[in-house]
Amino acid sequence: MRTTDLFAAQTTKGFRHFYQSERLVSFCYDAGNMPPIVPVRVIEDPTGTHFAWWGEERGYFSMVYHARMMVEMCSPDHFKSAEAKGEGKLLQVRVELR
């Protein structure tokens, strides 16, 4: 099972803005309107509520979003050529507090 430890903003609508440091998450908000930034674990799960790109070379999840289409928009061909080359996979994931 693939997993990645990241940080995310914890909002009333769930987790948003997943990055490898709290500082990078903070760049998504202005200082007066920042929700709590929390450590999370992204875990491969076919019943999960989010989607993410698993990069084989890097060995971690990135581009974590609550909709598959939002991840697909990060690639001109929706990651089809990258998957065909074995560079990674677009996977369904769950997000948990660490």
C-alpha cells in the first residue's frame, strides 16, 4: 500500500492544499484567513474520498484533490501517456490525520 506524509489545511469542507511543508500550505492563504495546517497521511485506498498522482520515480503522492478530474487537469492528456510509460498512476486515496 502506497502512503505519503504531507501537510494540509483543515477546513470546514475537509482537507485542502496538500504539500510537503507547512510553509507551502500557508502560501495558499492570506494571514488573516488561514485555517489550521495539520500533518496528514495520504494512503492508497480504492474507497477513499480523494485522488492523487503517485510518481514512481519520486515514490510519493502529489496533486491530491477531492475529485479525479482535478488531478487529470494537471496533465494535457490526463496522465494517460505517463501511466503507459510506467511513470506513475492516478489513484484513489484516503487522507488521515497523523
